[in-house]
Amino acid sequence: MKKPGSRVSSEKAGRKLKADAPKARGWGGPGGRLDPEVERWFATEGAAFPSSRSSIIPMLQAAQVALGYLPLDAMRAIARHLVVPPALVEGVASFYAQFRFNKPGRHRVTVCTGTACYVRGSGKLLDDIQADLKIASGETTADGAVSLESVSCFGACALAPVVVLDDKVLRQQTSVSMKKVIQDIPSGPSKGRSRDVRSSPAARGARK
Ligand code: FES
């Protein structure tokens, strides 16, 4: 039989563990706080997911759709909701190619490096685009205008080498044609605002 005081002390211990848990298990950023944008996503959408491990992938997908990528704090918020270690959520996310961990640029250039495209020069094409943008595949330009990615096949092999700019398929591209495409990509913070020539792709190229 339990002593009268034992329940009180175990409740206290439980409360203390719960209060300490987010910080102790790394569920929050500095000081246990999460990025405000992530907290907003969690409050409006994330919190509605069932608190079970089967929610990991649906929550990761929802966070990426809402935020454009998966910041570390989004994975921490998911871990906090599901009461699992953040490393588990990060491990699941890193297993799937569908998830992005860097903030995307306003425009996405995706180069196909599959066999049909590769034999028609997409390897050199990707090298030249990387040199033009001064970033590697998987990175975003410093002005946030362009993200560069590669894929193994778009399923449009007859059009090789294929590059996709946002949702537009560009067929039979060359280094010369892609240089023009990159120079024509609009820059600036948002649609409708004047073009900032200091950060335009053309200006980026001129500063080489
Ligand atoms: S290999 Fe490039 S579209 Fe199929």
C-alpha cells in the first residue's frame, strides 16, 4: 500500500518532468522557443494531427507545403506534438527525397541528370548553370532568387536534355540557352515590385 505522501510527490515529479521536457529533449530552439512562423503553422494546422507516430510523414508534408521547406524548428514542433525525440523526426525526413531543408528561392531551376539527358550533355549543362549562378545543386543564390536542383528523370526523355523552370518544361537545353533563361529570371522581393538590378541574375553574372 502506498504511503499518503507518495502520490503527491510523484505528481510533482511528473509536472516537473513535463515542464522540463521541451528544453531537456531539444524540442525548442534557443531558450526553448520555436520560430514564430513555425508556431503559427503549428497552431493553425499542425496541432490538429493525431498525436501518434503515424502522423510524422503527413505532418512533415503539411509543414513543407505551408512553409516551403522544413526548417529545424518545424521538425522540433512535430517532435514536441508527437512526444518523440527530434532526431527521430529528422531521421524520417532525411530518408525521403521529397523533403527540402533549405529555404527555396523564388524560382526553381531543376536539371535532369538521368541517362537520356546525361548522354545529351546534361552533366556539363549542370556544371555551367552552377558556375553561372555561383551555387551548387541543392543551394539557393544569395539574393534568394533561384534554387538549383537536379533530378534523375522527368519522364520526358524525348526532350533531352530537359530543364524545368518552376513548372515550365524547357526542352533540349544548352549552356547558351540556359544562360539566357537564367538572365531572364525575374528577381526582386515579390511580384509587382520593381526589379532590383543590383541583385538581378544579369548583375550577378556581371560581378563574376
Ligand atoms: S532522363 Fe531526363 S527526362 Fe528522362
